[in-house]
Amino acid sequence: MSQAVAVVEALKRALKAKKLTYAHVARELKMSEASVKRMFAAHHFTLERFEQICTFAGLGLTELAREVDSEKNYISHLTLEQEREVVGNARLFLIAVCALNHMTIEQILATYDIPKADCIQLLLKLDKIKFLELMPNNRIRLKVASNFAWLPNGPILQYFMARAQHEYFRSRFDGQNEMITVVNAMLSPASSAQFVAKLRKVAGEFTEMHNDDKHLPIGARRPASVVLALRPWELDDFNKLRRKRKARAA
């Protein structure tokens, strides 16, 4: 992440912490909300605009720089060994996901049947690997970057592929705010790359909504998972009917 992008991301987090939306910023700057969104999405500001937004948020440049500096120490991935340890202990995995979901220790204990002493020990394990910081009064402070993700084909994604995907797709996806769609196409490498970039953007927006909603009471939030994927693929039953290379050449 470039320094300019890191600064803008820190400003976005500061606005969210103060519950200030793009609409609030737009009114303050006498701009359209769409223009403000484009400005943040492109990470491109004039110095005057940037200072105006900081002043509106009650944020000094020194404070913002300190936030950017602390973000450098946040992790974007666990190591292979750390993922193995997390996924190998169901309760540790649960606490890690709860922390990612911005649950407090009180909310974890009220939701899951885990003794408080055990919960604290599990949080200390995650503190040791810099996944979070267990602060006074057992407050949880995440130490993961905004682009945090599980390792590609790592132990946790392998766990999902082996077990969770069967549970996830054990649904008709016809409930409220549920959907599933399968679209088949033939794309050029350039179009595939463009679509992957759009999927990454959607994943980022999903994470932003997750962070926006963290201030809501636990009863107003429910666990939600989205699976985004694209790869060259054809059903095996179709592939078996393909002509062999020599026949196609003839």
C-alpha cells in the first residue's frame, strides 16, 4: 500500500469512527456525494480539500500520521504455521472470527458456551501472534490491516473447501437478503482480469460495510459470508465430450 493510499484509508477510518458518512462530507464541502465517493475511491485530493475534510472530522495531521504509522504494524496475513494453529483448534478459530467480527468479550461469552478464563487464554494466544491486542478490562483491539485475508490455498481456505463449503451451499438461497447465481461465459484473458478486479472491489465494499456496522448492537447484526470466485472451468461431463486435439486439428 502506497503512503498516499494509506493516508486516505486512515482518514476513512477516522470518519467512520466519528460516524461521518460521505453524505456528511459532501454537504460540508458543497459537493455531490458521488463526487466525494470518487475522490476517496481514487485516493486523489487537493491539499485544500484534504485539510477541509480533516478539519471537519476534528482530526489533526499529526494524529492522522500517527494512525498511518500504526497501520504499518498491522498484519495482512497470518503465517502458514499460525493458520495451522488457529484452524487446528475450533475454539481458537471461533474467537479469531469473533474478533474479526468486532465482537467484545462480553458478546462472545453471551453467545458461545466458553468459560471466561478459557476465552481470555484464547485471546492471549491471538495477542501473541499479533492478530489482536488484549487491552485493559479485556478490551479487544484488532491488529489486522484493512486488506487482511486468509492465505491463498492455506489451511483455513483448505478447511473451507473441505468442510465449510458443503455447509455453506446446503441452502436454497431463497431467503431474505440471500442469492446465488451461476453465469457461464467465454472470456478473453483481458476481460477475465478486468472482472477479477471488480470482484476484488466488491470484496472491499463488503469489508467496508462490515466495518460500518460494527457499532450496531450485536442483535442487529448476523454472521454473513460471501464467496466470490472466477476461474477457467467446464463441467467434467462437458469436457468428456470434447473432441481430442488431433481430431480438432483435422
